[in-house]
Amino acid sequence: MVKVGEYKVAGMYQGGFSTLDPNKYSPSGVYTGYRIPSGQLGAPTKPDTANQIAQVHMLLNQGIIPIEIGALNPEVFDQIPKQHFKEINRMTKLTGAKISVHAPLIEASGIGEQGYTESARLLAENQLLDVVQKSAEASDTGGMSITIHGAAKIPGTEYKIIQEGKDKGKKVEEKLFVVNRETGKLSAAFEEEQKFLPGTKDWKKGIIHTPREQIDLLNSTEWDNSISQLMHHKEDAEARIHENLPLVPMELVKTLYEHPEKARLLEPTQRAAYSRLVAADQFLKDTSQSLSSLFNKAYKFGTDEDKAKLRGASEQFETDLKKGGYLLGKAEAMENLLTTLKEMEPQAYQPVEDFAIDKSATTFANVAFKAFDKLKDKAPNINVENFFPGTAFSHGKELDKLIVAARNKFVEQAVAKGYSKSTAEEKAQELIGVTLDVGHLNIVRKHGFKDKDILKEVEEIAKHVKHVHLTDNFGYSDSHLPPGMGNVPIKDILARLEQEGFEGSKIIEAGGFVQQFGVSPLPYTLEAFGSQMYGADSPYWNQTVGLQQNYPGGFGQMLPQTNYNLRGGGFSQLPLELGGSKQGQGQEMGKAA
């Protein structure tokens, strides 16, 4: 070692190292510490072409076994002939490859730019079912993974990790997107809001209203305003009745209701009073129609307890009308019903995921069951993928609820079709699961999430995971780097899935790296997961630094003469990387493998 001031030159060229500790070294620094055999590491085809046969052929030539085919654009996917899936099936049989499919981006919930419609959901269901049935031709064995995004086009809950104070480290809702359940249209997003109101104690901090509190306030305010408006209309009509009823006795009013032509026989004063009573009654009828609309809203969007109360209130309303359904009797019946409605607070505005879960689960359950009912043991798995944070079902808790709901709906259909409940439950568990994209999940870092927080998200869905997309990034965008080149806690995530018994394929999504650098990510991937180079007892890919020593300028010579030149040839004989003039000739004798 040479010392020049504080500068130290040690180990002038790389040399070799002991392979007794294969977990210690990695030439590119990408080794994740988690070993995966190369046969379990797969790659996707290019998702922007219908020529998937050529893409599969290219990957097979690289020796890749798990291959994920598919096109993200529905129109491109639709251009893949069904015969191509059969041909891919034959190719994989010849080579021992294993196929999975990535479905195109189709919004399963039926929510679009104009809001939710059942026709849009049915269209999505039919499209996805067609994708599944075509894709099933690529495998004869069943259980093939078909990945479908949980939400392709709708926003979802955004969370953050509190960075300071007594709640430091707590996960809270940062932004909620809301849907109007009556219209199916998306409303504005609600974010945490600081307010200064009477009764504020901390005038620096103010009163913090969470997004969910603001949604509750919106539901409460809108409902109270609706009830108050109808109460005002009812009271206005009631006042007119009280004003004019003394001039026209109630018995006469009843007679005129049954024989309106007799109104011309009334004296002018009575005739005018009766006309005002008729107008007041019409006002009550209009108010009654609005009341019926509110009743419908309360029943559709109320709790089970609310619905039970409303059924009782409905019976009482009918009874009150029969007893005295003229004028004041009608007004009294309406007031009693309004009093019952006022005690309720139907959730007409709801976080979009709470609304979409039923719609999306219906789509996934229908697609999975129809495929199973037709294909039986050859049916593929429907695996729902977590998309970017900020889209629906991108977090563990929401995705878990979606999978459970879809499986329950699958069981309901299967039992109704004649399958036993035990068979239905077994197939629901088998055929509906999760594709975990670790890169998508890692993007929560921009909201303050740390490794431990990301692992908590994995905990929520680990039991559902049947397929994995492995990629790396730095937590701000889906940069699609090879594993080990970013800060995704891949080792810890895979270790947790291993505890759950996960043995599915791992697809490496590194298209961004290929696009930017124009080189294959395969060597880096094999190094990242320390795959063995050839069979049992062989070196690992993360040990290649000990098998061939050279500088980035070239592979160097494998002859001892290089060693002699470096040892005694003077400074000029050093490689360019160390200030000499030689092109990449740094191989020390005795260290070559």
C-alpha cells in the first residue's frame, strides 16, 4: 500500500477473493441477499406489441423459463390471434417454459370519467372474460396466473406517515377521493384541512379536520339541509291550511274532494278559500314526492338499523294517511316521517374505494367463476395487482378487502350453480389472489413511508399473494430498474412471502433500464438474486468478481505475462483506469478461475 499524504492506494488491481463466503460480494453492488434459482426468475414480453410469439421466442433464446406475455392496451391485446396463444403453448412445452399473462388495462369497477354505470362494468367484465378465455389456450395445466390491475383508471386513498409529535410513525389518510353514490360521479378530493373556529384552543395549529371527517360533515350538512327544506315546505303549506280551513269546514272539503264540480256552488269567499286549500294540498303533494326521494336515499345508503326503522316508519306513514289523509292529516303524517328521517344520516358521499369494492369484486368474481365453470381444472388464476399509490386498492388494507369480497361473491355464485360450499370456498381461495408489484408499493416512500411501513403493507396481503413482479426504484416513480439498483426492500418482502409459503413465479420488470441503457437486465438480475451459474455446487452469479478480474476498460489478458508487466513494468504499464496507458489488462497471476 502506498501513502501520499492522506491519499491511500491499496490493492492496485482487483485480484480475486475467497469464495468461502458467497454472501459477501457483488461486482455491481446489486446483490439483494436473497437467493432465487434462475429457473424461478422470469421476464415479461414487450407490452406494446401484438406479436407476442416473436417476443416469447426472444426470451426463450436467453434461457428464461417463466415468461409473462400480454399487452397493456386493450386494442393491441385484441389484435393477438387466438391461434398465437396455442402456438405459445406448444413453444413452452418444447422448452419447459412457464407462461403467465398480464391483462390489458381495463377498469373493472365500471367507473369512468362520467362516473359509474352498470353497462360500463358489464363491458369491462366481458372484455376481461375474453382476455382470460383466450389466454387460457397458452397453458394446458391450469393455475396459470393472469394479472389484472385492481384499478386501472380511478383514484384511491392516499396515505402519509406522520413525521413528528405524539403520533409520529402513524399511518393516516392524506387524501380521499369521493363518489356520489346517487349519481355514480366522482367528486372533488378531500385533504386534511386546518380550520380556525370558535372554541379553538391552539391558535397556531387550529383544528385539524381529516378527510374522512370532512366527508362525514358533507353527508350530515347535505342531509340536514334537505330535511330542513322539506320541513319548511310542509310548514308553509300547513300555515295556508290553518288560515283557510275555518272558511271551508272539513266535512265540506271531503265532499269537494270527492265531487270537485260542486265547488262552483260555493260563495265567492269560500270558493277563494277552497282554491287556496287546493293549492296548499298540491304543495303538500309536491313535498311528498321529495319526501319519497329522501326516503329512498335514506334506505339505499343507510345502515341495517336505519333500514329496519324506515320499514316501521313506512307502515306508520300509511296508517296515518288512512286515518286522516286530508290536508292537516296528511301534513301530520309527513311530519312524523320527516322526524324519523332527521335522525338518520345516509352516506350518499363515500370514499371511492368503499364504493368501488362491490363493483370490482363483482367483476373479478364473475370472470373467475365463469372461467372455472367452463374450464374446470384448466382454469387460470385471476390475480389482482396493486397499482400506483394514489389509485384505488394500491394499499394492503383495501386490496385485502377486495380479494375477500371477490372470493365471497365467487362462493355465492358457485353454490347457486350447484357446487358444494366446501368446493366453492376451496376454488375461490385457489383462483382469486394477488399479484404483488414491489415497485408500485415502494412509491409510498414519497409520503414518508419507511421499510417497516412497506412491510406492514405486505403483511396485509401476504396470504393472498400468488404472483410477484420484481422491479426497483427510489420511491418516487416507477422507474423499472433491475432488482438491487434502488431502495425497494426486496429481501425482506420476499422473506415475508416465503413465510406464508409463496412459491410462485417472480417476473422481473426492468423495461425502464433497458430503454435507457440498451442492455439486458438479465446478468444484473442473476447477480441480484445470487443465482447459481450452472447446477448444484457451482459458483453464484454474485461471485463473478472472483472468477474473472479486470477493469471496466476491457476483459484483460488471461496470461501470466500481464502479471509480470504490472509487477515490474513501471507506472506506464498500468491500465488506463489507474493512470497508465494499457487497455484493461489487469489480471494477477494465481487469481484467475
